[in-house]
Amino acid sequence: MRLGLRANIWLVTPKTFEAAKRGDWENCAPCEDKTSVDLDKDWHAIHYLLTGDTKSTFLHTGVQLAGVDEHYELHSPQDVAALHSRLSATSASALMSTFDAKKFDELEIYPRGWVTSIAVLTPPDAAEANAGSDKWLRAHIEDLLAQFIALVERAAQKGLGICVTIA
């Protein structure tokens, strides 16, 4: 089992975004649209592919909430719309052009061990992974990117923000 920091992202209403930003937890209501994405431990790779930044945050526009134990950030509907505009000009495949497991290890992209993880993953074709191919890992990261891009598009179309927890 892979333990460590995992990122989950879900949609939030503008009202919840504003209330949470103020620390007004009583006026934070769940979004009717329950769409979410679990980036698991690969969140930092997704962040790096989207931003080119190695800092252990997620994106650049979030508001870190005070008074919570874990990393809990909100992105406004306006920031999500701007992100969607930028992402709609590219694709998960294009973003993957900068994926390099060796470079990720050199840059200390969380969870680290990108090169060695290829040999210990248990994908459907473990023999291929154990032979040193990063084909499965690339496909996995690209799928997560595609899921994230789809979530951002959905949020932008509905005028929603997103919440990111890393715990």
C-alpha cells in the first residue's frame, strides 16, 4: 500500500468559497455537483506539469484556509475560469511532453522515486513496468491530467470554484 500525501479536488459554490475564505464554516454548504478527482500521491507531478513550478503547493491561485490541520486551499470561480481558458488551448498529451521520471527525481517532485517506482508498480502488465518501461506510469499520469482538466472545465462551465486538500 502506498502511504503519503494525497490530493483530492472537488467543486465548490461561489457562496461556499467566500464563506470558507472568511472562516465562516456555518455557511459552507456542499455543492450539489459531487464531481471530484483523486490525484492520489501524484498531485505534485500534476502541479509541475501544469505550472512548471516545483514548490509543494497546488496551482498558484489558491487561498490557503487558516484554522485547518491539513493543506486545504480554495480556488475562486474566476481563477478556475482563467485556468480553464489556459487549459482549453492544450491537452493532457501536450502537457505530458515535459514528463521525465529522472528529471522529476532530480527536482524532488513528490513522492520522489519516480524512476524506481516504475519497477515496483503493479499495473495490469507488471512485466512491462518491471522491464523499466515508464509507459504505464506515463499513461497513469496522463489519465489523471485528463480527469483534472475535465473537472476544471466542468467547474468553469457551471461558474464553480474548486477545493484542494492535500493530506
